[in-house]
Amino acid sequence: MRNSLVNVMRKSLTAALCAVIFVCFAMPAFLRADKLINLSVRANNTDPGIGDIVTVSITADNFPQIVRFGPVKLHYDDEQLEYINVELGSEILGFVFNVSQDTDFINVSAVNQYFQENGTEDGNTSAPDQIVDLSTNMILLSISFRVRQGASGQIPFWIDNPGTFVDADGSNVSTVVDNSISVTISDRVSDDADLVMLKINAADLDQTFTPDVTEYTATVERQVTDVAVTANPSNLWAAVVINGNNNLQVGLNTITVTVTAQDGVTRKEYKINVIRKESYIPDNAVLADLNGVSYTFVDVPNGITVPDGFTQKIRTVNEFTVPAFVKDGVSSVLLYLYDGENPPGLYLYNSDLKTVIPFDMNKTTIRKSSILIAAEIPEDVVIPKGFVEAVAEIGGMSYNGYVNEESVFICYLMDETGKCDFYSYDELDNLFVRFVPVDRTAEVTYNALMKVFMILTAFETLFLIVIVSIVHRVLSRRKNPRPRHV
């Protein structure tokens, strides 16, 4: 009897101890059950045909302030499927992701950009836009594959490893993988006439492309006359025909994309209404010079006069594609701008120097490799010695300048950098060149020395003549002495 009582007591104590241990281990899990994430796998097409796209989505039943997760490792059959891309679920705001591939595996990691930039997970929940906190079923990420030629049978998908899920407090959140799936490759002829991508190279569509929406609108610049259209069918064997994307007219144009399914019967047509602008100037196109002064691009009026050798081209200026007048060998271009005060007009713009200078046909000289503009002479600039005011007619233009006794004409000009100086006109080359005053100090000194030498030579010659005369007289007296008077 006593032994039986002892056994009963032992069993009771063991049961009580197990209960305590169970409570100790189960209670934290119970208390954190709201943070347990169940992951599931599902496919949008369970019987795809050859060339079809299969999108496998990984879903989560909740997302309790997760700031980073992964790498989620999804198994697929690389021999029967071609990986296309990954997209995060639309409800995951502010996340950026990274994708890597192993044999038969796709690995996807993602991090909340707000936490990535700040480099901390400090539980700062004062900015709700940066932290997603959902308690409903949602798509975590979607991975798209295309069925390869020759694929057959069943293709399984499963999550081999969910990776690590970390919340805003820096705590790891437990995950459970609920299921795996398989898709069966069908040998039927596809009737899929959907597109999975539609875009044009010169503009953005007015809304995000979805296969079920068949009409879009886009606006292109005036200088765009042709656009490249990218239209990828859902089924690889579907035929795509694009019409209307060349020779765009000003105003409304319609581009049609006709998709014919593999069965040759099912067709679907997508439209892009392309509006080609009447203006050559992009919206909000502005230019700022070296001093921060802003100019607005304006359409060039018809019949505008430009210097000889300049032709109108389309150029990218300050990241805007605009009309400009250019000349080979000249670094500056002519742009039609508005400074906000004066009437719109032509300005010389040098992209290297960021200088914007008003253009005046009557004051601007186009050289072979640069541009010179007539400028006012500051009060502190000294006119070169020996020059007087004069006006010269050069190349059909009048220049106010100065001329010296040797008929050298100079005038005060400004180059593209804004630097001013005197320039002389070289008639032989028909060019203005920077004027360098001739240093005549050596010449003057030489002339003075020559004069001194000539004077000394004259004195020396006179002195020799006098000496010779005296010697001659003395010798003459000795040869013919005068008679003495007694």
C-alpha cells in the first residue's frame, strides 16, 4: 500500500513538472502567436502550356512591422522553366529587394528602404509610412517563369528555406511554411493572346500596364517622329504585330498592337494613343548660367536670322532635348531663351563654361573656332599708346575702335568666357586676333645710339680733317721755307 502511494505521488509530481515545463515553453509562443507568419505558395496557372508564363506567389498571413526578410529560397525546375523576374507585393511599401539564383533555386531578400538608409532597427514607429503592419493575408512576392520548349509532366514548387524575418524592434519573427504546389504542363495549343509588357521608348504610359487594360495614352516631344514599342506576349508562341509607331504627326496618333494566340484564332488588340506635342520645347525646360540666373526655353519663331554657317539641330542642353543652332568648330550654340524681363531672343551658350551671353548680330563676330562680341570699355582700361578713335567697316559690320599711324585697327571685344581685351584685325587672314602692343624700347634705344654714333663719327671726321690740314701746312713750310729779310 505504501509503495502504491509513493508511486502515485511520483506520477503526480512528474505530471506537475511536465505541466510547468510545457507552460514555460508554450506561454512565450502563445504570447507571440500574433507574430507567427505562415507562408504559402500558389500559382496563377496550374496547367500551363509550352511557352506560357507561370507566376508563383509566396503569401504571408500577416506582416507584423517586418523591416527585412529572406533570403526566401524557392525551388523550381530549371530544366523545364526559364526564370523571368521577381516583383514584391503591392502592399509592401518602401521595400527594395535582391535576387540571386542557384541551380533550381531562386533566393529573394528584401529590406525596408527607410531602415536601410538609416542603418538601424531601433523600433522607431513614429513614421508609419515607412513601416508595414498588416494582419491580413497578402502577397509577399511573385516570381515569374516561362515554360520551356519540351517541358512535360508535373513541376513542383516549394519553399526550401524561408530565411529570417526581422521586425522593427530587431527581433526575429518565427515563420511556418504551410504547403507546396505542382503545376501540370499541358499539351494543348495555347489560346493566350495577352501581353505581359507594353511600353514605348520616348514616353511613359498614362497608367501602369496590366494585361486586361487594352488602351493607353502617352505624350511625346515635338521632335519625336518614331517610337520603339516593346510588346512581350504572355505566351512565347503568340504573334505580335505593331502598327502606327512611325511617322508620327503633330497631335493625336494611334499605335495598335495586335496579339494572335498560338491557336491562330484568338486575337487581342492593344492601343496606345500617342500625342505628339506642337511645341519643340519640353515642359518646364530651363537653363541656369554660371551665376545661377535662370532662362526659359522658348520655341524658335519662323524667319529668325542667324549667322552664316549655323544650322538648326536638336541638342540635349541641361538634360532637356531642345532646338539649337550649331556651327562646326564653334563650341558655343545659339539658343532661343527668355530671361523673364527682356523679350525672348538668341543667346550664346557654352556648355563647358556655363556662360549665357545675349546675341547681337551687329556686335558679334564669329571666328573659325570661337565667338567675339563688342563690349564697352571700362573706365580703368587704358587705350594703347598711339591709338586714336576710329570706325572700321569689316565684313559688312561697323566696329568702333582705334587706329594708329601704321593703320593698325583695334577694338574692345569679349570672348565666350566673358573675358574682354583689345583685338586687332588681321586683313590677310580676315580674323580678329588678340592685340599685343609692340615694345619699341629697343628700337628707340638703337635709333638714339645710332644718332650718337653718327654725331661722334662726324666730330671724329672733322677732327681728323683739322689734324691733316695742320700736318700738311707744317710739311709744306719745311719744303718751301720763306726767304729771310736782311
